[in-house]
Amino acid sequence: MISRVADLAVQSDWRPLNIAIVGGGIGGLCASIALRRAGHNVTIYERADFAGEVGASISCAANGHRWLREWGVDVQKGDPVILRKLINRDWETGEPVSVYDLSDYEERWGYAYFMYHRQHMHKMLMDTALSEEGAGAPVKLILNHKCTSIDLETGTITFEHGVTAQHDLVIGADGIGSVVRKIVGINPEKRPADSSCLHANVSTEQAVKLGLVDYSQDSALEYWGGHHNVNKIVLSPCNGGGLLSYYCFFPRAKGDYANQNWNSEASVEELLGPYPDLDKQVFKHLEIGQDIKPWRLWIHEPYPHWQKGRVCIMGDAAHPMMPDQSQGACMAMEDSAALGLVFSKQHFNGNIKESLQVYEDVRKPRASKVQAASARARENIHERIGFSDNTDNPRYAVKDEKAKLTIEEMNAYDMHEHVAQVFEQRREL
């Protein structure tokens, strides 16, 4: 760890930065909160005329929840469901194939495993970022500002309508189609996944009125299929259990949505078409699905770098991944936490480029491992954290025992210590 003398020296050189975040989604808000708590002045620039989220459920395991607590976010505002189980069901009968018990999860890891509705989580984070209450200056949110270029050395952003703004540090939190990523010189190697995905929402109240199974009572992430093939249904409850969020995966040959956006619509017939042999209980849920929309699935190889000059990327802009580890949001939260730490009074000495290099050194290996494991879990559910613990049965074998993600690896990780070690190693050279 860094010595007390060195720690005091860093604090004496510390200064608050004027920081820009390009993108007002969940990742951008988390980064703004972490940097606000670290004492900096933060402005979010959102390209649209509102800052919000689309879709439905979003998973927040202990490695993400720990940062919400550290930042003082009132998580109950997000109306979360606390997950108690991971249930893998037989594709045709719906009978449980394997169950991962989460009843001792909070006791074991110190934080609950939450499932949120994306819109509710976004509002919860927005309230924290913009509030007059809490440590640090309230974050500023500026709408209708689409970034077109950034001077990497001066931090000057040019927006589509010709307005410019200069900042000490610029963070690209602008998602999988990131403009900032291209500006820092990254042209992704990507290909469409072999799978397509349609998302649908089901009202628990409507399902119960029709006499269908009340899956909300399970308080679980539930899976049908995923055994060495791309067919998989994922059910996640949110809104306190009032909404059931379904992600439905099938071969791209049965419906190619790779070039569709989230505003596109799909029909119930398209949703049901790939699944003639699916468990009838969940099939009947999908029959009453609403807001059916495609989710584009593109596989990105890890990028060579995440930062250049005064600019860095984070979240989906830095490491887009398949959804099959339920870690996309948590990885954005960890990115945000790392940014807060590398620019904290404990570590930041005024050298922006050094702190950005430490951010990349800390985050890139871990996020890249999750990215690769998520791609493997696309076709083998036993690669997924939790289910990956049960590999004694040859049927449940993972591709590489050394590469698999474990719940211990994800939840016992100490980023405070990791950041301190990387700074110490750099400053000893």
C-alpha cells in the first residue's frame, strides 16, 4: 500500500477537475456520481432532448451494489427485487434442472443481489447525481449536445450545432455506438452474434388474472435452455415483481435483428415463432408479451486501449459484451468507481494522463475477462457466474476451468486495494 508520507504528498497536490461526461445513461450517471463524490465538478452532455433509458430489467450483483452504497445512492427509489435464486429450467417441461441458492448472498458478500427496471434505476441515479444533498457539487446535465469531435490534448469538445466546451477531462459513456471511442482512435473488430434476441415485458397482474404461473413469487433469475445451443429464455422480475422482463434468444437464421435499433418493433408472432417446443407455461407468458423489441447482439474483441490524452471511454463504449453474465451494468459501475478512485484525493497528484493509465491498467483486464466469459455463456449457461460452480457433471463442463468466472472472483474483489497497488508500482519505478 502507499505510505502515509506519500499519501499526504498526493493530497497536497490534489485539485478539483472540470470533467465532461459524454452520455447520460446509467454508466454516465454512475461516473458522474463517483467523480462528484471525489470532489470534482462534473457536466454530463446528452445528445438527445432527454436523458433516460429504454428496455426493462437490469441486474446489479454485489460487485455493483457495493458502489451504490459507497456513493450514498438510495437504492429503494429504484423499487428493486432482491434475487433469491438462479433457476435453470428444462426447455420443454419447465422443471428445474439446477438451482443456485442466493438466500445467504447478502450475508456472504455484504450486499444484496438486486434487479431493477432500467427506467427506475436511471431516475434513482439521476436524483443522486443532480441532488443538492450529499457530498460534492451537484452534477450539471446539458441536453441536445451531440459530440462530433474532441481535441485530445486540450479537452475541447465540439458539438453538432457548433458550440464548444473545454474540460480538464472528457469521459466517453456513449454506449456501444460510441463517437468518443472513434475519436480516441479505436475502430472495433466486431461481428454479429450467431444469436438474435427479442425482449418482451409481461405484467404479473395480467398473467395471474389469466391463471398463469406467477413467476414473481420465485424472486429469481430464471432460464430455459442454454445448454450448448443458442436457444435460451431469460426471465428477470423487476418493479417489485410487478413486471416480468423476458429476453428471448434464438438462432439469427430465424430472425436477424443485428441492424435494428431499440426503437424498432417486433410482433408476438416473431417472438413465438422460434419456440414450438418451449415449456407451455412460459410460452403462454410470451403470448401476452408487450413492448416487443430487438436487442442487437454484436461480438466485439477487446480494444487495444481505452484512453488517449485527456479522454477515456467506459462502459459499453469500452467493453461491449453479451448479456449472458448479467454483468454489463456492474462493469460500468466498476469503471465509474475506478475513475472516482484514480482521481481521488488519496491518489490523484494532478497528472491526468497517469491517472487515466492506471484506470486502464486496473479495469481493462477484468472487464475483458468478463467480456470473453459472457460470449462463452451465450451458448453454455454453465459458464454463467453461479452455475459455473457446478461443473462436476460432464454435462455442465465449461470450456476452460482456469478462464471461468466464479462468484468469489467477482464479489470478493477489492478495487481500493488494486488501485493503490497499481499507483504504488508506477511511482516506485
